[in-house]
Amino acid sequence: MWLNNNPVSDLTPLKELNKLRGLNLSGIKGVTLSEIGEINSLTELYLDYCELENLNFVNNLTNLWYLSALSNNISDISSLTTLLNISILTLDNNGISDLKPLVENENFGSYLSIIHNPLSSKSKNEYIPELQARGVEVNY
């Protein structure tokens, strides 16, 4: 379902779509996204340019394998440790410095784009090489 860049004010009806696999909310700002965390069938989620400060609402989306959250205000990605099927993450242009949550998620892996984030030296020198050793392609 592609709702990107539309004047959406309430996402509550979406939580009834229990077979929804893909959802694009890119460009939608000022709405509560907690309902999205109840759509367990989601496998792909696009949240680019939504002015998000966190991704806490995705921690129950256990079927999610693709997440794009480009150009937001995200600094904490600790909620991604619970995503057991996450394979592809695009998190460019945010405020992320610590990649430890992705290393702690032993199931994460194939692609990470983290360009234009203020990555800590530990993330660059320790966590990125750990992810790469597991076969994750990392762009930073």
C-alpha cells in the first residue's frame, strides 16, 4: 500500500489490515505511527522523510525484512535488535552514531546503508567490520 506524500492524518484503520505486506508512508509527517507496530504481517516498510525521532514502534514487526527510514531525525536504533527477519536497512541521513544494536541482532544481515550519519569511531572501527565479517554489505 503506497500512501507516501499524501495528506494522511490517522493511520488507525491500517491496523485492521492483517495481511498487509508492504507499506510506504514516506513523506507523511505529524501522525502517530504506533498503529503500524500492530501490523505483524508487514515485510516491507518505507518511512523516508517522516521527521521520525525513533523507530520504537517497529520492535514487534517480526516479519519485517526491509526497512527504509532515510532522512529522519533518528539517533537510537536499539529497537532493531528484536527484528528477527530484518535483512535490508537504509538509514541514510539521520543522527545515528551507535551500530551496536545491529551487531547484537545476530539475525540481521545482508545490506545496511548508513551514509551521512555521525557514526562513532567504535561503530566505524569495530561494529562495521563485525557486520561485514557476517556477510553484511555496509555503505557508510
